Amino acid sequence: MTVIRAKVVGKKLMKDGPFGTMRYTVKQMKMYRGFDKMPQVQYIYTEASESLCGVKLEVNKYQYLITGRVYEGKVYTGLCNLYEKWDRLTLSQRKGLNHRYHLGCGCKIKPCYYLPCFVTSKNECLWTDMLSNIGHSGSQSKHYACIRQKEGYCSWYRGWAPPDKTIINATDP
């Protein structure tokens, strides 16, 4: 998984595959995850058509947070990946990227699409935003971070101070 903050500075329709691939040229501002696979991202690839899960990014307008996967030396993103205009991220999300999310690298987020749903190991956080049909823009996504707590348990954390190591479910008002 690669996570970057970047500005799209160009795009080109590539003729590979039956429907084509869009290649976005990006100016990488910061990399949050993926250094081991690709330390600098110059291009982001996606399907040319939204009906094939391709994403549309605007050139020379916005900075984006873009997540994707590296395959054969290229970064690919799509509708199933998180991508958002940087200025539309909440303060919690921006602080999470810079200070908190790395604390959850050993944690796994488990989506819950319908009830009942449960975590099956101590390193999982149950993501319930999907239950309300809001998806990526729900309360957990906007305001919480899944991080490792006491005794290796992972849980949702919200707040500005570092997590309390003695409490499993730490939340600040």
C-alpha cells in the first residue's frame, strides 16, 4: 500500500488494455506509506473509465491524498482506494496522517457491512461506517484512528493527546 499527498500536474491516456489506462503525472508533496516499494511517485495509474473503477483527478487544481498499490513498479489506484482532495480532509485525518496512523500499522481494520459483526483477533478494529451507507466519509473515517493499545489490542482512538497506554478504549471528548 502506498499513501501520498500529491498534486496532479498532467494526464495522458495510455493505450494499454482494451479500454485504456489513465496515467496521471503527480508532484509528490509527502509520502506517508510505501517507502519500501517506491520512495518517489511520479505517476499514478487508473482505469480510463469510471465504470471500470477508474478515478478522475483534476489537473493543476488540488492537492490530493491518494492511496494505491504498487504492481510491477507502478502505483495503481481506483474507486476502491481512498483518494480525497487534501482540503476536504478533516483536521483529525490530517493529524492522523502526520502523527497517529503509524501507531496502527500492526492493526487491521475489519469492515462491517451488516449486523452482527465481530472482531476475531486482538489486532482488529471493527469499521462500522459502512452500516450507515456513508462509507469512507463516516464518523470513524473522519475522526478516529485504529491504533494498538494496552496488551497489543487495537481500538479506535480519538483525541489530540498521545494514547493512554493503560486504557484499552481511549477517547477524549
